[in-house]
Amino acid sequence: MPDMVCDNCGSTEAVVHLTQIVNNQMTTHRLCEKCAAEKGLESAPEPANVPLTDFLAQMGKDSVVEPDTAGVQCSFCGLTFRDFRDSGRLGCPHCYETYAPHLQRLLRRVHGSTQHVGKVYLPPDPSASEMERRLDALRLKLNRAVESEDFERAAELRDEIKALSPA
């Protein structure tokens, strides 16, 4: 497939693909770096595709494989922690239990926590109307859960509403 040329100048390879929607009409423009810059656009470098094994290696080889993992292996599949570090994959569901303390330390370093904290995405400072719409939707789901006698779901929704409601 031949390289795409800039729609603006027609001579240079297009590196920016600009999609615009104006009056419900979508247009796509392929632009070279120079023409994109003239329109106030920057071409961002593509994010590096870093596999998990490379990521784990970047986390610090010595800190990922700790001394207390030396002879530890999964009793079900035989995977060692070093094998996990090298491949980035656990061998079976039992590995999660075998390596739980080590995985928790890894998750804490990567995510800052080992526990998922919520199902509802909240922007940093939601407006009052957004919050009220979200609460209304949760209340509607709560009513449906109670009507269908799904009390576990209803309790979860009640807790979500309580957490989101102003004090």
C-alpha cells in the first residue's frame, strides 16, 4: 500500500490524520507535519508498545524477584516466580494464591493500591448537575433492584448512592 500524501500540499507524507465534524458532516484530512503545524496541530509520537515483561523489567529486576521467592513455585502448574517475571504471565488460577503477597507488592508499586476503588468513574470536579444526574440514575437502578428482589445489588447501589451523596 503506498504511503498517504498530505491532502494540503500534496507532496509530503501524511503523518497526522485529522477528523472534523462540522454541522453533522464528518471530514478527514491527512496532513504532513508542516501543514499540521500551520493549522496549529502537533503530531504526537506514537506510544511505545511495551509488553508486560519489559514493563516488569523496567520496574527493577532486583525489586520484582525478591529473595523470599527463590524456591517458591505453584503446586498446581509448577510455575516459579522467576518464570512469571520473565514471561509476564501466570500459569494457572492457583498461581494467584501462591504468589499473592508478591503480586500485591507489584500491584502496589504499579497502581499505588491493591484494591479496586469504585465502579463509577468520577471526573476530578464534577458539576452539581452531573452529580445529580448520576445520583438519579443510581436511585432508579436501586428501585429496579428492590422491585426485582435483588437485594444484594440493591445494597451495593445504596452504598454507592451514600458515597456520592453530599453529607
